[in-house]
Amino acid sequence: MNADYLINHAKQTSDISYRDGVAEDRLAYRCGMLEGYIKTLCQEIENHKDEILALNRQLIEKDN
């Protein structure tokens, strides 16, 4: 999953869910979906923090 996919999914879902709604409703729904995605991604990063730091250290050592 990448950012473009998540943004497009939020847009597509809001367009379907609020087809007859006001533009502000669609925008609010998209923002809510994207906020949820961001929170999920932050939690995934937190869950894998040690692994990420170890990989980062390996890259730094490799560059030196």
C-alpha cells in the first residue's frame, strides 16, 4: 500500500458514499479515512521501531 493508493481509495469511497451529498461532506469523510490510515501507519511504525532502527544502523554502517 502506498500513499497514492490510500488517497485514491479515500476519494473513491467518499464519492460513492456521498454521491448526492455536499462537497464538504465528501471532504470530511476523506479526511476521516486518511486520519485513520495515518494512525494505523504510525502504530505499525511504533510496533516495528526496533527493527527499523536496526535496519537504519545497518545502512549507516554500510555507507561508512
